[in-house]
Amino acid sequence: MPLSEEELRLLEQMERALSEEDPKFASTLRGTTLRQAARRRAILAGVVFTAGVAVMMGGAVSGYWPVGVAGFLIMLASATILMGSLRGQRPGAGPHVSSHPSGLGVVDGGRRGRSHGHGRSSGFMDTLQARWRRRRDRGF
């Protein structure tokens, strides 16, 4: 349910007061979004993957197989982190973060894929709620 204009105005006043009282905390709240953090993690994992390739090739060229195995393990770990970061960057993969005029982000939480009142049944609880409403309307 969207906030009324009065509630939005009060929320904006509270955010303004918070940023005036504690600017360091407000700047922390304005910090990086989840998408930016995932992008940084993906770039770092790509760099580490490249280093793992270099270590593995160095082990293969030198003939010292434990170095090659270590390079492969570095590559495997960084590839796993890279794929997890890329999965986190897809639209709709995480909570929706909307911006507010004050600069603070607002996260829409809740379960993914749930739609209340949009014409589709979301599951067991919606069915129970519909039954309860019918019983109440009939006077049972």
C-alpha cells in the first residue's frame, strides 16, 4: 500500500532531521546499493580469476604441480564468487531499492513473487483468507 502525502511528508521530515543530527549515519545509509557492491565483487573476482590462470600456467611451465593445483583452486573459487555476483546483478534478483528525494534508499522487502490483490492467487494463505471472507459475509 503506498504512503499518503501526509505520511511521505512526515517521513521526509524525519529523514531530514536524521541527516542534520547525525550526518555520518545518514551518509552510511546513502552508501552503495546492492547492485554496485555485486558489480565490485564481480570485477574483483575477474581479476583474481586472471591471477589464478597465471598461477596455474606458472605451475604447468615450472613442472611443480602443487602450484598448478593451487592456481586451479583459485580460479574455481573466484569463478564461484563471480557467478554469484552476476546472479545478484540481474533485474528482479533482489529487493527493489527506490530512491527518495532526501537521497536515502527505500528497500521494498517481503517475499519475492508475491502479488496481493492483482487478480492472481498467491497460494494457500490467499485461499484461506478468501474462505474466511466468504464465511464472514454469510454470517457464520
